[in-house]
Amino acid sequence: MKKTTLVTTFIFLCSISIFGQQAIDNTYRIKINAFLTNVYYETLHSKATVQIDSTAVNNRKKTMELYVNPALSYLPMRENTVRHIYDSVRQYLPGQIKKYRLAIYSDKQEISSLVPNFYRTAHKDKSRIIAPKVGTPLVTNLSDPAGKAGKGLANNHIALWQSHGYYYEQKLGRWEWQRARIFQTVEDLYTQSYVVPFLVPMLENAGANVLLPRERDYNKTELIIDNDRSSPATAYRETSGSEAWRNTENPGFANPKKVYLDGENPFGMGSARQAKTVAKGKESVVEWSFDVPQKGTYGVYVAYQSTKNSADDACYTVHHAGGETRFAVNQQMGGGTWIFLGYFPFEPGKENKVVLSNKSRKGGRTIVADAVKVGGGMGNIARMPNVRGFESVNAKSSESATRTQTSVTAIPYSPETSGYPRYAEGSRYWQQWAGIPDSIYNRSEGKNDYTDDYASRGVWVNYLAGGSPVLPKAEGLKIPIDLAFAFHSDAGTLWGDSIVGTLGIYMTHFNDERFENGTSRQASRDLTELIMQQITDDVRRHFEPDWTRRAMWNRSYAEARIPNVPTMLLELLSHQNFADMRYGLDPAFRFTVSRAVYKGMLQFIASQYNRPYVVQPLPVKDFAATFSGDTEVELSWQPTPDPSEPSAQPAKYIVYTRIDGGGFDNGIVVTSAQCKLPIEKDKIYSYRVVAANDGGKSFPSEILSVCRRSNQKGEALIVNGFTRVSAPFSFTASNDSIAGFAGIVDNGVPYISDHHFTGQMHEFRRVIPWMDDDAAGFGDSNADYETTEIAGNTFDYPYVHGQGFAEAGYSFVSCSAAAVENGTVSLSKYRLVDWILGKQREWSIARGAMPPKYKTFSSEIQEIVTDYCNGGGNILVSGAFVGSDFWDNPSATDRDRNWAEETLKFKLRNSKGAVGGKIKSVASPFASIAGDYEYYNTLNSESYVVEHPDAIEPVGNNAFTVFRYAENNKSAGIVYKGEKYCSCVLGFPIESIKDQHKKNELIGNILKAME
């Protein structure tokens, strides 16, 4: 007994010597905790408590380990940050322990391992590199003159989605949104306003193949062309050459039903056709032809089957209004679902078709032809409460997947579709229409559509990647997905005008911290860190210096946990928080954020593959199109510098051409910032330019147009001064009682068009709390516009105006206002200048942290116009805020107002000129100016809205009112005809007039008055 006691005592004393658990007493703990908490605050500018959970000191090995709570892992880690933490903590350690080898852990990771590979100068962690080798990507655009983006995202495949969607709520027996209508939108649609118009095109411009589990085409029309059953006004045709078409062994797509019930898969209801490929000899083709109900842009999808011997270069050609575009599709992957080719312009009555050829670089392989889908369409999945019972509670994504109590309804429901366009619906329904197995989208066995929607997205990613190097042991579509990304905006609220900001979520604590192929799940943290850094930097640089960067959470959200590829769940901002949404409704903000996400993904993938990267350029500026000969046009522009991205410099440019009202062609490459092109007389040519480099292509420029008329009356210059895109007008009250968005003042200007607007905000009282999604409290908004396209700035107005000039017998060219301001284009060469202002007005975003933009006439342009007019030039100006920008604008000066009166010969009478949308001509010395006109005065899908154009009055002798608003007789337009020059100023934009014929008439009448 005594011997046992001695041994025990000896072991205990040794343990104190080796593992000194109390070596860090509370005094030292308090100092270290305070230091780490201060590091958190200095880094994120927000408060959190960072503290030591436990310590371990090994005196024999002279090591010390500090285990800190997970808050420290929320920080962006860099090598210098880690050194700073280690050096500082060491100074707080007692005695000899300062010299021990120190290791600090947070969230189970030694903090140096939290530094992303991208930011490491050495010791890159190879365990977190997934980088599947890809020989041939899923889809390649063979007609793209820019070629392969070798330092972009060529050969990479990205899966991403835009949060929620319209779904069937079985408890209520109705279709509804997953979030509340608030601040004129709903998250189910709002996140699409980043993903579809901005983020996906940026990634595709960089060469990536992007896959979405929701419909990406806003067009409500859908045409199905198939060998089994097709939509009306479509046709399927086969031509066999040296190889005949025959049925495949497995079922293919068919569309025999108007609606589909739970579990029904259209990709197993029909047949598909196959043929052997030929490298030489007579080709076999399949042709899917169709007529569209109206002119527009439509998405095109193809379907096929992947076989053991599939070709990787199936050649599809899309014949559209702009010509032909060819694609190579790797049919070794992606079989049995809809594969997106792109958006194309189609016109009724034209030869619209998709053609598949069996020509290949290698003969004897298999090529499969199934269906073609044109347009997004309306929802066709019918739902009703599950007759066996439905789940009574909607579990959150972050909650464990446990079965909840079920209920059975006593109401005799019948299956019903949403009645909404497919793009509005949740991913559950798109996946069913796209042939994804019901085991993936029907996670609740038909009992809960809400949880099915978010729970299915990660499983869908794994199904895409199944059988590829990313997930080799799983069944799937063999698409080597590089990363997955979930775009959300649900981040809580703060009182007043504080910004909630950006939160990143990833998940490593699953499957022993590894993906199924053995790669470390820390890759997801790398991805999250890179995207978070880019968003914060770019938003602070361009919009809000005080933008809040929140934490990076390592938490078990289904969308972050389930995918077996590096995945980030982004909560960009809070759509429930007014201060956030004052930025979030601005199209320029959404462009910047999307570009930041693209750059973060680019950096991540470059570090995964250990390759250099180049950022795609910004859109070009200072664009001009002028005559360089009788039948020749010269185009010139300037690259837009990107100070934050030195690599984003153009190496070449793509010039696209449109003739009359057709579609743009596939473009030509030019190596300098100008080119000359031939034109034919009496045709209107339109041009846009894209900058390109090894990283990909920019967004397109504005569109400029020219026309050389036979026997011209003169040459006119059309200047596009309408560059504004903006959020709706917003306000805060001085006593902080009310705030909100007021479309009645100004609905803002969408970029091209918006599809996220649900209706005007009607609850402006901040104190009104959220009750449920049908009573959202402060910010609650109407639903009368949801699923309505809201037209915005198309940047195509020189063509709209130009039709009127051409019809009146005038030749015309066009340019941006910036090209006039920088001296590229001289006004003096032209008999008449048409200055387009649209809804241009000096405008600040949100609280005005950055200088205002979009002034109608800068001081430099004012001087240029004055010189032009004094030299005998005539000028036509039209815009909704042409007067109020100088009079009802706190940034305007007396110099601005004097210029308007002395040069253009008008002044503002009322900045709320009219609301009725009707204009009438009145008696004046100008007999040619006659007729009545209507403009777009309510939100619509055809033209940006003019809520209340300016009432303006003539100034001085020889200036007269020529138009008045019909409802109140306020002056709507003036003409001045003096000895030196003539000016016409309209308080309403010409392009907002309804009917192109009436626009042409208006322009023609004004031109006659100026002759």
C-alpha cells in the first residue's frame, strides 16, 4: 500500500513538471485575452471576446500550447498577422516559458494554418489542393474571337446558386417566397440581381463553365424542340450521311405533359438519337428549328446522353439574328440534363435553329442528340400537401437534419403550379425539370419543399461532380467542379443607419475535416477568405469606407457542409437592413461586388493550380463612332484603368457589329483602341466594344450607331450623355422615425433591366417590427410588380434617336459625352448635335460617402457647348432632369444656372412637371412642331420610367414654348432660334416617347424647325 502511494506521488510530481496546466495564471490570461480581443477589434472594427480556453505546457519538451476560443479564427489571417500574434503573446508569458516553442490554436487549427495558400510566401499546404485535371471542358465557344483565357478560368467548372426561390408551403397550401418582401424586393429574387446579370457573365467571360440549380433565363417563353414531342412552331429534322441516326439504349427526354407531379422525370419519358462521329466523309446532322413569338434574347439549352464512347467535341451551331455561333460540347460529361450554351437574339419569321453535326476530330465515337430548350418558361411542377403528411416545421439550414412532426390536411387540395416564371422558383423544381434524380431534390420524401430546396443544392453539386476526379467513386454527371458558392443576403438588422455588412460561412468540421477524395476542407476557408477580402476592399474603395466586414464562421450550414468541393456561403449584406440596402439596390454596387467575388474565385483557383492569373479588364470608355470616308466609319475608345488590379489591362479588343435592327455578330479582334470599318449607305450600323486579355473579356461598352444617308440633308452628331444607373431615391428623417425608398420621387435606373423588384415600399416607420413574412414591418413592400421586368438604361439610345435622323434624311454619327469632354470628338464638324440625357442627374449613393456622379453637363462640357453654339451650331437636348439638375440640386452652382439660361435659353419652372405621361404641341413660330405624344410614366418592361419630367420655360427673346404637359399646361419644351444658332430643350427624354414612329416624327419635326 505504501509502495503504491509513493509511485502515485512520483507520477503526479512528474506530471506537474511536464504539463504545467497552471503555468499561465489569471493575470497572464487576462493580458493575453485583452490583447487578442483588441486584435479582433482592430482587424474587423467590431467587438467580440477572444479568450484562452485552455493551455498545455510541456516543460520537458519546452513547448506551450494555447487553445483560444473560435472567435480568433474568424479573422482574416496573413503571415504578418500570425507573426504579430505570436510575438506579442510571447511577451505576455511568464519567466522561462517565453523561450518555449509556442503554438496557438483556434477552432482546432494552429493559427498559421489559417493563412490561405494564396497569401503564403512558402510552405503551401498541398493537402488542401483539389485541382482536378481537365482536358476538355464541358462547353467551349468556338466562335469567340477572344480565344482561350489561359490565365483566367478556362477549363474550370463552377457551381453556384442565388439563395432561395418561390416554393410550395404545404402547411398553408400555397406558393410563397421563402423570405419577406422588404425594401422593394425579396431575397429569393434579390440575390439573382448579382448572380445572373453580373457574376455569371464575369465568370464565363473568364472562360469558366458555370452551372446553376435554378433557371437563369428571365424569358417567360419556353420552346421545347425534341424528336419525341415539340412545342408548336418548331421542328425536329435528321439527315444521315455516312453514319445513320438510331435510338439510344436508354430513355431520353420527352415533354408529354403540361405539368409534372412529384417524382416525374421528363428525362426518362422519351427517346434520344445517336450516331457515330466521322472525321472525314459525309456528315450526319440533327436540326432543331423554331419560331419565336416576339423579338428578343433567349437562352438556349441542349440535352444529350453521356455514353462509354462519347465524343468530347460535339459541334452545335446556333443560328440567330446576329449570325451563327458554334460550340464544342464535351458529351463525356453532363448527359441527362439541360446544358446551357448562351443567350442569343432571335426574331419571328427568321431561320432560327440549332444544328448538331457528327463531325469530330476523331471518328467512331458516339454523339447523342436529344432535346433543345429555348427560353426560361413558366413553372410546370405541380405541388400540393403530401397526402401522407407534411412536416409542420421548416428547419433552418444550420440545424441538424431531424424529422419533425407531420400533419395531414383535411382540405381536398389538387396539384397546382406556381403560376410564376421558372426563374423565380426554387432549385427543387428546376432540378426536377432538369432531370436530376428525385433522391437529390426530394430530401424530405415530399414532405417539406422548404428544406428540400436548400438541402438539395449541396447534393446537386456532388451529383454534378460524381464520377469526375473530384468525386471519383460517386455516381453523377462527371463534371469536375472546382468550387461551389451560395449567394445569400440574410444577415440581420441594426437600429438606425448602421451597416450590418458581409459575413462568410464555410464548414470543415465534417467527415474528419476532409472531402470525399481526401482533400482538406480547409480549402473552403481559403475560398471564403479570398472572397471576403475582395468584397471588403472593393466596397470600401468605391462605395462605403465604413463597410462592415463581419466574421468567417466555420459552422454547419447545409449548403456549406454537403458539397464535396471547396464551398463558401456568402451573406453579402442584410436585405432586412435599410443602411445595407441603400447600397444593395444600386446596380453599380452589384457590379462591383460581383467583380469582387469573381476576383476572389480567380485567385483561389489560380492558387489551387499554382498558375499565374490575369484579371479581365473593365469596360472601355470614351467611345466614339465617326465617319472616316463616304462609306467608312472610324471607331475609337480608351481602356479603363483599374488601379486595384494592375493585371486588368486590355491586350486586344473585340468589336461587334449590328446592322439595322438585327442582332450583334460574333465580333472581330483588333489590337489597338481604334479601327476603321466599311459601311453601306442607308443602313444603320451599331457597334459595341469589349476589352480582352489573357484573363478574359470585359463587359461590353455602350452601343453607338451611325448611318450614311444617300443625298443627305446634313450630318448630325448624337451624344450619349445618359450614363446613370442607380438605386431608387432613399431618405432618412432627422428624428430617425421614418426612412425608406420612395419611387414616387425617383425609381432609379436599372442596368439594362431589373427582375428583382416586387413593388413599392409602403411601411416607412422604423419602429414597426417584423411579425412574419406577410407583415414584414419597416420596409414592407408591395407585390404588384414581382416577376415583371423593369426596363432600365440599355445604353443603346443613339440607335433609337438615329432612326429619327435617318428617316428625316440626315446622316448621323455618335459618341459618348466623355469623348466630347476629352476632345476626341469636336462638335464643330456637325450641323446639329443631339444630346441624350435620359434620366441623367447628379446623384449620391446612400449616405454620400463618395462624391456624387452623373451630372448632366460638366463645367468643361458647358464651355464646349457654348463655343459650338456661338460658332453657329444647333443643339437638341432632352432629359427628364435637364432643368432640375441645375436648379433643384444642392451641388449645382449659379454658374450652372447662368449657362442654361444664356446658352441653352431655358430655365426650370418646376421639377415635378407632370405625372400623366402626355404631351401636346402648342402654337409657336415653328409650324413644323405639331402633334401629341405619350411617354412611359409608370414602371414597365419597354422603357425606363419617367416619373415626373421637368417643366421648363424659355428665357429671352426668340425662345418659345413648343410643348406643354397635357394635364396642367406647364411648359414641357422650348425652341430658341437666334441669329447664330438654334437650341431645342425638352424636359422629357425623346427615347421615353411611346412608339418608335412617334419618336421619329418628333425628331423630324424639330429638325425642320431648326433648318
